[in-house]
Amino acid sequence: MRKSHPVRRIVLATAATVSGVVLLLSLKPASDPAAASAAGAAPQATAAGQESPQGGTRGAAGAGSGTVTGDAAQTQYGAVQVRLTVSDGRITKAEAVQAPKGGLSDQKTQLAVPRLNQEAVAAGTADIDAVSGATYTSEGYRKSLQSALDKMKQASSGAPASSGAAQARTVAGKAVRTQYGPVQVRITVSGGKITKAEAVQAPKGGLSDQKTQLAVPRLNQEAVAAGTADIDAVSGATYTSTGYRQSLQSALDQAGG
């Protein structure tokens, strides 16, 4: 019987060992960081792709939506200012953030404003009916509502939201001396129109107080409505009315310049 050579046994054992190592290496999972990174890149890219449309959807939902407040409209009994909530270009809510207060005005405001709010939402325009018994409040509401609607259109057209505010100017006319004291008018002008008028000076003391309280609110209202100094004098307050018109014309001249 032949005996195996010792050297041959060593070579065979070595070959078996190498084969075993190769087999183990082939079964071991890849631990290369670069390979692992590449393997995870595809899911990450997919997540980012999903995120982008979601962001776009949020932006689109916001277009034509938000809250817009109209200019305050002065009336004989106080200011009226309307704020609208808009969704996708449609009025979903209307409210008066300012309305006449005190005495009988409280009752008229409580009667008129809820109905005007409801009509504004239903109509979607400022072409709404006045509430009987609250004519001044209704008129002021419609003016402020129209102002808010104009701002809505401006925003939807892509114009900067601040452009209307940037165009607004406040101008004070010259103080005009009257027999009972000076009269000075200050106006706010936006888009070439008077949006607010007020007397920063008017006759005071004694009977003048009563005449000023009677005349000035009406003159303020007429100035806004007319947009010129061609307004009627208030009966019983001729001097105050004349001074008001002269100072108003002075303010208009400055605004036009």
C-alpha cells in the first residue's frame, strides 16, 4: 500500500482552506459605504419628488384667498369700514370693523350691518340694497365694500398688495379765516379720488360748537362723495361752509400738483 506524500497533504489542506474563505466572502453582505449610499439614493429622490407637488398645491390653494379691508368711509354718523374674507376669489364672509356708535346709531347699526354683510356675500359685489332706516350706514358700507373689492381685483391681477397704499396721500389745505374762527380741511387721496375728508380746524366756543357739530360731518361726507370743492353749504353754518370749501379746494390743488 502506497503512502501519501506529506507535501501533497499540505497542498490539499491549503487549497481547501482557500476555497472555504472564498465561499465565505461570496456569502457576506456588501458593506461598502458607497454601495449602501447608492442603494438608498433612489428612495430619497422619490420622497423629494413627492414633496414638490405638495408644496405647489399649497401655494395654488392660497391664490385668491385671504382677508382684505376696504377704506373707511365717513358718514354723517361715523365711519364705516368693511373687511372681507375671500376664498378662491369669492367672498365667504363680510363684516363691518367700523360702524356708527352711540345712541340711536347703535340700534341702526345692529339692524343694518348683519343684513348688509349677508347681501355682500350673496351678491359678491357692492351693488346691494340699502337698509331702510339706515341710509347713511348703508351708503358708507357700500363705499367701503367697493374699496375692498377693488383691492381684491388688484391682488388677483398680480399687482403688489402695497401699491394702493403707496399711492394714498394725505394733504392739508390752507387754514381759512372766517368770522367765527379758522377752518382747515385735510383729505386722503388714493387713486385720484378723495377717500377721507376731515376738518382739523373749525370754529369753537358757544354757538359755534353746535354749528360745527352740525356742519362738519355733512361737509366731510359731501367732499368724499363729490370729489371736488363744489359742495353745498350747510344751512345755518354759512361761514363754516364757505371756509371749508376754500380750504378743501386748497387741499385739492396740492393733491393735484
